[in-house]
Amino acid sequence: MANLIEKAGGDYIYCKNTNEPILKYDFERVYSDAITCETWLNQGVLTQKSDLVRTDKRFENLPSVKSGKLYNHSLKMTPDGGNDFWESGVVCPHLILEDLYHIFIDDTLFSFHYYQKLK
């Protein structure tokens, strides 16, 4: 994801961390880092901004939440929780890249493949 975000014109806050394959930070660390972020991607299975704020009220203070620049790869979900992002997205990274480009650079009307804006 870090590579796709960079190629799409975004700036991944942990891009300089090349030592750890999996990042495990506590809430306070991530929250203080997120204060500088304009956009928040990939909030798990959430589809609504209100669900995100309900998980932790402190999220309301983040710039990405205030501005509504919240996008999740949950556009194509099955009733059982399957997510096409993890199915066809793996073999179609160019479609993920196109979605990310429209999130970061060109926010004109676009029909996303995998992402949706949390409302």
C-alpha cells in the first residue's frame, strides 16, 4: 500500500520506516502522527464516518475526519463480509492505483473501483 500511495501522489506517514514489515503502534502514537494527515484510508470494515467516531470520540479532532477525507476499500462487499479489494484488487493493482490517484490528486467526479468515501 505504501508504494501505491506514493505512486498515486499521496504521502504515507510511515513511508520512512523500512525496517519493520508490520507496524504495531499504540493508539497515542498513531493519533499524534495522524494530526498531520489530510486523508485517512482503510478504516477496516467501516462504511460510515459516524461508526468511526463511535469507536473513539477522539477521532473527531483529526483533520481528515473534520474535512471528511475518509476513504475505505469497502465499496464491493458481500453480505458475508467478503471484500473484492482483497480478491480482484490483488491482480488489478492498476485499479487500486487509479482510485488512490482520484483520492489524492484529482477529486473530480469519478466512479471508484474499490474505494468509497465514508459519509
